[in-house]
Amino acid sequence: MRKLAKVLALLLGIVLMLVLLGFGWASVRASQVMARSFETHSMPGPTGASLEESIERGSHLLDARYACRDCHGSDLSGGTMVDAFPLGTILGPNLTSGVGGVVAGYTFSDWDRIVRHGVLSDGRPALMPSVDFTAMSDQELADIIAYIGTLPPVDREVPAPTLGPLGRVLVATGRLPFSADRLASRTDHPAEPPAAEVTTEFGAHLAAVCTGCHGQDLAGGPIPGGDPSWLPAANLTMHQEGLSGWSFDDFARSLREGVRPDGTPLRDPMTLALPITGNMTDTELEALWLYLSGVEPRPTGT
Ligand code: HEC
Ligand code: HEC
């Protein structure tokens, strides 16, 4: 008996030591991953637009297309991306011109770097996911910057992101993807968005912000880099596992009221997209539907 107890104690000690070593390795590795430096192109912003129109378009873009407020707060003075102990505390910083705001002195290139490449102004990879913004045109980015410049300053210091043990392990093992790895070297930004008309082209432009969760081919499945507790995303193709039985009115209702045709509510994390889809114009919803109707139908997650 005593011998058995000794063996067990020894085994337990070994396991504990391995776990500690593992965490030590993960912490060191995660710091290395996050200290990497990325180069992005530098670019002048578009010129010649009327500031007034730009601000108006920017306001609609933040309401109905790009979900900056999900993480930067409704007044953009700071918000929460993730705040769950083992994962970490990842807050969206203050984008207003108040004390604690981070964008004072930002050039167009700095905005481009964080929003469309996932790279912080000092070159390190951001935790902010930029994959949803890769289709954003120069004009839209300029419009967003113009609109953000009109926001009332809010004084609010937002602490820098900190990763918990699980967050570090995910970063160290490459399970928490960094947008910078995919996007840092891209230079193919469109200059202008497609005209706001019911066309496949405009629909595809709008659907780009759904691909981060619903997948590049919009067939749904597990959400890459998402909170492990998140439901898989639904299939948005016209496959029988997707939207094949839906009418346009079903689609419009789901995005405006957050309910499926059978009346059941759409659940987390689709609720993150609903404040945006709920503000889409009729033209935007129709263009999106037209585009989805033409996407190749696939079984979920393929
Ligand atoms: C899913 C959450 C999320 C969304 C959506 C999001 N951000 Fe961020 N953003 C963050 C986090 C977290 C940071 C903090 C820095 C980091 O990522 O490591 C950040 C940082 C920033 C910064 C400061 C970068 C720096 O160098 O310190 C700017 C500017 C910014 N975001 C603008 C935007 C704009 C504009 C949008 C919408 C087009 C947007 N963000 C959408 C989470 C988000
Ligand atoms: C943050 C992740 C996320 C984003 C962004 C997102 N979705 Fe979703 N969506 C989901 C998840 C998860 C579900 C499944 C929810 C459920 O089962 O209740 C879903 C469900 C749906 C449904 C219901 C489908 C069904 O069969 O029940 C529709 C329609 C939909 N999304 C459309 C969109 C569109 C259009 C966009 C882009 C404008 C979008 N979603 C952006 C995560 C997301």
C-alpha cells in the first residue's frame, strides 16, 4: 500500500511538472508570436471627396456594414472583444479623441494597417480580427475615419489586451489565428465599393463581412478562432442544409428581427451581427440575397 502511494505521488509530481513546463513554454512562445513585426504598404488616402458626404456614408457603414462597435463600444470609446478568465481580457481601445484615445495622429496608412491588415501601428500583430474587412475599399475606410473624427471625445483609458493561460496556449500552438499572418502583405484594396444597387457584385461586397463566421464559401460550420463555446455558423448557401427553403422575406425578417421562419430566435454569436444587419437598407438586403442565391450550394462546413 505504502509503495503504491509513493508511486502515485511520484506520478502526480511528474504530471504537475509537465503541466508547469507546458505553461512555461506556452507563455514564452505566445510572447514571441505576439512580438513579431510585420511590414505593410504605406498609402495616401483618397482625396477630393466632400467631407460632408464622407461623414454621412461613414455613419451608415458603422451602423449597417462594419461592426466596429461590437468591440469598440457603441460610442467607440472602448468595448469588449473577449473577457473570459482562461482565455483572457481583450478589450477594444478608445477610438475617440478623448483622453485614452489611441488614434490621435493616425495617418491613413495607420488606419489601413490595423483595419485591413491586422497590424498595430508599431508593427506587432493585432488580436483584432481584420479578415471581415478585407473587401473594404479605400473610400469606405476614408468615410469611416471621417465619421469617427466627428465623434464627441470621451475620456476613457482602456487596458491593453492580456491573455490568460488558455489564450496563451492557443496563441502558442497557432490555434488563435492572427489576421496579420494572412493579410499583412496584401495590397489589392479596391478604391471604391461597388455602386449601392441590387447587383451580385454589391451583394458579394456585403457578404464579405459574413465570411469571418460563415466561412469563405458561406457554407457555415465551426467558426475559426471563435470563442470555443460558440455555436457553429449556419449554412447560407441554397443547399438543403442551408437556406434552400427560404424566401427573400424570410431572409429579410431573420436579419431585421433576428428570427427564423419557424419563429425561433437566432442565437449567439449571430446576435453580434444583428445590430448591423438590422440597419441594412432594402437595397442592401436584396443585393445580399441575390448574391447568396448564386453561390454554389454546399453541405454545411465544406
Ligand atoms: C472583434 C472585435 C473587434 C472589431 C469588430 C474591431 N476591432 Fe478594432 N480592435 C480590437 C482590439 C481587441 C484591439 C486592441 C489591439 C489588438 O488587437 O491587439 C483593436 C484595436 C484597434 C485600433 C488601435 C490599433 C493600435 O495600433 O493600437 C483601431 C484604430 C481599431 N481597432 C479600429 C477598428 C475599426 C475602425 C473597426 C471597424 C472597421 C474595428 N476596429 C473593429 C477589436 C476589434
Ligand atoms: C460573429 C459570427 C457571425 C457573423 C459575423 C454572421 N453570422 Fe450569421 N450566424 C452565425 C451563427 C453562429 C448562426 C447560427 C445561429 C443559430 O443557430 O441560432 C448564424 C445564423 C445565420 C442565419 C440563420 C440561418 C438559419 O438557417 O437559421 C442567417 C440568415 C445568417 N446567419 C446570416 C448572416 C449574414 C447575412 C451575415 C453577414 C451580414 C452574418 N450572418 C454574419 C454567426 C455569424
